[in-house]
Amino acid sequence: MDNTVSSAFPHSRSIIPPYHVKVLDNHLDRTISAIHLEDDKTPQTPRNRGTTSIRLPEEISVSKLLLQVFHKHREASPLECALLRSATPAKSPKEDISWMWREIHGSDNWAGLLDPLHPWLRREIVKYGELAQATYDAFDPHQPGSCCYSPEGLLDRLGLAENGYRVSGYVYAAMHVELPHFLGRPLHADAWTAKESHWMGYVAVSDDAETQRLGRRDIVIVWRGTAAPSEWFKDLQARPEPIERRSKAGSAEHVRVERGFQSVYRSRRELATQKKNTDSSASEQVMAQVMALVNAHRMKGEEVSLTITGHSLGGALALLNAHEAASVMPDLPVSVFSFGGPRVGNAAFGDELRGLGARVLRVVAEQDLVPKVPGVVYAHVGTELRVDTRVSPYLKQGFHPAGVHGLETYMHLVDGYWCSGSEFRAEAKRDVLLVNKRGDMLKEELGVPARWYRRPSLRVRQDWPLSPYQASPVAC
């Protein structure tokens, strides 16, 4: 084995697309080039003259090295910093969970699986979090309301092809509604004020290999959230209203949900490009896709489950979606994995959701403010997995509301969580660099640039059909 590391982030190439690694490499080249390692005996040749080589031991754990640095309350040396940026963590194995998929999916409300956190469940939580992160990474800032990639290429372009899912369709929502002020500015503010519907998520289906590993065909609905909240503490005007149902039969006025969330999920709006009076709501689009997929796979004799995931606003939409799906398809196992989601409805809404058989696992960071709002008549529903930024030796401490709320921060904390009161897992395998992908939550001494993510440029795709909400092909 050759232990000479010539790249700052060799391990990232199996996790982060090459373009993004190049951004990090360029940044760290300037840093590492200034480091002179006295114990580096690499002979200078015309080929390597002027460069710094770092020799690593056969086995090195980036987590253990960082824990050693921070537990001793000292700054990392230049050599340690270089080693941290050069270590190669192993990827998590994909275990066969087919024999206990119902427990992992929440059939017993994850009893006995959360404290300590079962490694198989940890992997599934992070997997669904990565699928939710794709909605942020693929959102087009130049053409508000659009996705940069075709459904067929979405997960592949974002380096998520190995997760074992294929996207079957997109979901669009009306964005003219007024959201609660505590969610702050959305991912791109103009995307919520433009005159047409906007890309809000996607539906995906597990491929054959993943289906065999999971023990069933997994249909996933992924909802996009908002960006870092900035106005949590002012002008809270959350207004509850009766939940809308497909059928008026059995409707109850006492079951109430937040008005803005329900508007995003249920509202229709005009399509200027199509010159139609109305368009289907996000609810109608997603349920039509899911029902068609469930019927198609059940006709093949397959066992099917529905998993709904989302972060922030996406977590709120996931609960409304789960309520409708469990109502329409009562024999379908429905579970929600949400990250940093706010309260959605009153206690009666939670009771009804539980009565429908939907299972909800909410991942909540102790320091995150969004899960604490809105208050008064609203209540959380489901089982909670609480993580804490103070446990991680990599994260900044103090008041960093935007960084704490970030989805990558959540996945980092889940990966490092073992049980309540424990230290950060030294065996955590998820790349720490991803925390700063769109934020600035890593400690300064790690030398990882803030918001390093850059979407690679794409050529205009002409070989896939446009959504009815786009006037021209997507080009990012």
C-alpha cells in the first residue's frame, strides 16, 4: 500500500462529486503548501519538487485524531491538520435488513432502537437525509422554481446513485402563499413570489438490489425545505385551520394544522406558460404518483412501503402527506423521517395521525429553534431522536442558529450519535467536510472553507421532457 497522499481530500472522491472536491483541493493546496514537515523523507525530484507529501500510517481514524486534539484542549498542529484532511474514513457497509425492515421502518415506534441507536437504523436515517439534501443541491437559483437535473439524472449527478433509488417523478407546489415567519427566508426568496409553481421535491423507488436488501419495495417521497431561518423570534403569526380532506365524510373541525403549511400542500395556481386556469396541487400530484406505483408493484406480488422525508418546511409537508397517504391507503405501511421540522398541528392532529397507523421519527437538534415553534395550540407528533451539537468535537459552539438548523449538520450529528449522554462516536464514517457544504458550522481550526459547494455547469438538456412549469430547458 502506498501511504503517500498527494491530494488534500482523497477520501472525498467516493462521497463528493469530483467538481466539488476540486474546489476543496484548490483551497487546501494553498494551506498545505505552507506546511513543512520535518519528518518527510520523500526525496525531491523534478516531478515532486515544490510540493508537500504526507506519509500516513497504515491505519488512521480522522475521528479519533480529532477527538484526541479536542479532548486535550489544544489546537491541532500543522501536521495533524494535514493528516485530518488526508485521512480516508471507510464507507458504511450496506447490511441486509430484510428480516427486520418493519422494526427499522417504525412498526413498534422504534422501541429499543434509539438509545443506543441501532447501526442499521442510523444508516437508514442518514440515507433518507441524503435524499432530502438532494432537493437543496439540485435547486436552480437562476431559474427559480426549477430543478437543475432531469429526474433520470438527479441522484446520479449528485453522487447518490449508490443509495439504490431511481426518481420516478417530480412534485411542484404553489409558492404564492404566506409561510410562517419563523421559517425565515426560503432557499431562494424569489422562488416564493414568482407567478408559477415551483419544484418542491420528488418521488423515488428503490431499485431491485436495494429492494432485496430492504426486504420490500420502498417508495420515497422527498420534500424540499427552506434555507436558514432568520426571523424565528419576531412576528409569529401561525394560524391553525381545519385540515382539508379528500372526502368531507368524517371531517372534524377540531383537527387543525398550520395554515401556511397546508396552503403549500393543497393550493392550486395558474400556469401562465400553459394558459390554464388551474393546476393540480402538490397533494394531488404526489398522491397520483404514489398510488400508481403502489398498484404497479403490488400487481407484481411485491411488498411495498411508503417512506416520506423532509427537512424544515419539508418535514412539515411530510406530516401532511403522511396523514393523507395513511387515510387513502390504510393497508400501506407509512413512515416519516423528518429533520428539524416545526410543529404542524394540534394534539388532535397528532392523535388522528397515530390512529391512522403512520409512524413518525423526528430528528431534533437540542439547539435548533425551528422544532420549538409554533407554540400555543401546536404539538409534536411521533417519536423523537434528540441530538446535541455540544457532543461533536468538530462543530462550533455558541449561538449559530443557521448552522445548527442545516441538514448536513443533522446528518453529521446522527452519524456521531451512540446513545444519550455518550461522546461523539469515534467510528463515525460520514465525511466531516459535508457540514460546511452550504454552511459555516465547522470549527475554524479545521481549515474547511464555508459554503464550499459549487454546482458544476451543465449543458442544456434537450433529451428529456420539460415539466409543465418550465418555459425552457433547464441549464445551470
